[in-house]
Amino acid sequence: MYFEDAKSYFARHGKRYDVIMTEPSNPWVNGVAGLFTTEFYRDTKRYLAPGGLFVQWVHSYELNDQLLGSVLAALGENFPTTRSTRPIPATS
């Protein structure tokens, strides 16, 4: 497990991985929007081993429909078998 800028890490090591997980901050935070683009997803695919999984946490709170739609479209363009899961609400 590595905690650093993925683009820099991948560029230095050039390996392929079975699983790539990312939990970027909100897309509107300065410098983060690039992690929700078709270019980022396309580049990330190059570092996945055959049959590998790309997992990204995308929170939908405080996102308007247009922004969420663009993120999901970029994911779907590069990962056609994209699946969405919703958290199970806590019970009291």
C-alpha cells in the first residue's frame, strides 16, 4: 500500500497492479478535479494488470447532477463494467 501522488508513483515505477484504490477529496477542492476526469481514468487503466480492479470512492453529497454525471460518464467511458454501491444507513 502506498500513500502518495499516484501519477508520480506510477510514472516512476511503471508496474501493473491487481487493484488500484483511490479516495480523492471532493472534486471542487483545488487540485483534485483532475482525479475525476476521463484522462485520469484512461491513464490509470494502463497500470492495471489484466482482470485488475479500479476502485474509487465517489461521494455524491454536495455534488450537483451535472458534476456527478460527468464523473460517472468519465468512469463509464474507461471502465465499461462500472458498478455503484451505496452505503447501508446506520440504524439506531
